[in-house]
Amino acid sequence: MKLMPTIGRVAALIAGCCAMLSAAPTITGVANAAANIPFNHPIAQGAIFVIYGSGLGPANISVASSPFQSTSLSGTSVSVTVGGTTVNALMYYTSATQVAGLLPSNTPTGSGTWTVDYNSQTSAAFTHGVGPNSFGIFTVDSSGQGAAIVTYPDYSLVSPVKAANCGGPYTTCGAANPGDTLIL
């Protein structure tokens, strides 16, 4: 009679272990965070990227309090290997379906493999290129299409309307004029 509860506990332990083994992250795409183009478009050295998939991180998004300062965030890290050299990305945010980070500028160029590690579970390698440059402009809706995020040198936004408190980040300062210096 004592054997049955023990068998039940062992079965539960095995089921729990199998669930943990199948919980490895899965990568379905890698994209330049600005252009948001996940298909066969290399990520530039020094660029911000987004990885899409499942099981990549915690259920609720975790954003680094100091972005791009650490290679791990809430149990998530990203490694990129090109030509035998592996670099660890600097993390920006992590969630179950998206991870964003900064690809170090010393990453070699060429065809690379990307992996996400979450809570000691590592994804299968995902092949995606690394290049010396890749143009992308951040957009208002984060789609890589539509209205671009354009600022003046003080980081105030170029906008259809000029606010009374124009000047500095998070303010709107109206339309650009010929000769203005702008940041894309």
C-alpha cells in the first residue's frame, strides 16, 4: 500500500522534469529594432536588435533600469557566435515573446548563430547575419514603417504642433525648417 503513493510522487517528479526540459526558449525571428525587418536582413555591429519567439523571458516585461549595461536581465541572456567568436549582447528588455539588446560593435561580421538563455534553458541556435551596417529609423508606432521619430539636437521632437514648453526631451517643437540639424 505504501508503494502507490511513492509511484505517484515519482510520476509527478518525472512529469515536472519533462515540463522543464520542454520549456527551452524558441527563437522565431531576429530584427533590427529600428527597421523591424526580421527576414534575412543582417543586424549591424553596435545596433539595437529584437528577438521574437516564445519562452524567451518572464511572462511580464522586465526593462533594464540602466539599459545596455549588463549581459543578463531577469534570467535572460543572448549570445551571438560568428566565425568561432561568441559575444554576449547587452540587455535592454526581456519578456516571454520578445528580447531586445545591443549587439556589441566588436561582433565579427558574417553568418551567425543566435541563442537565448532563460533560467538556464538555452534555445536552439537561430541563424541570422551580422553586418558592418544596416540602416533603420525608429518610427512612432515601432513598426519600422510610417512616421519617423525625428528630433532636434536637444532631443525635442519634430512635430506638427509646437508646444509652449518646447525644448528638451519629451517636448514637441514644431516642424523642421531648411538648415535645421536633425537626428534620425
